[in-house]
Amino acid sequence: MTLPLRASQLPVKYERSCETNRPGLTIYEVAGSGLYQVTEASRGEFDVATLTQIGWTDLIRLDERDGVSTALEAMQAWLDVQTPTP
């Protein structure tokens, strides 16, 4: 049995704070899986994407109604979706 991944333990490859004219952006590396990008699309709304051969592919959009208020929480929510149910 494998332990669930924790977003807080993933290497951050790139991070940019949210600014007036630019969304916040964090890129995480997941060993054996690749790169994942979390973009703060608008205040409190986060898009999770993965890097594929054709570019970034959107996976899920999360917001406060999903219990997500940071890029780290959005990445953790996606990791939880990917973790098999015992």
C-alpha cells in the first residue's frame, strides 16, 4: 500500500505571486507523474493543469466551495482525487 502524496512535500519548480494584471502561478513536480501547474484564475478560483506533449492540459477548477483557498490546497485536492480508495 502506498501512502497518499502530500502537496506540502512536493518540490516547487516555479512560483509567482498573484498581481493586479497577472494570475498567481505555482508549478509542482510529482515524481513519476510530471509537472503540475496551479493557476489562480481569479481571486479564490484555482485551475490545476498537467504538462503533456501538446502543452498544459486543464484537469480541474476548484474554489472556496470546494474547500480550497490557496494553490497548495488546490494541488492537494487534485492529489486526493488521484489517490485510489482502499
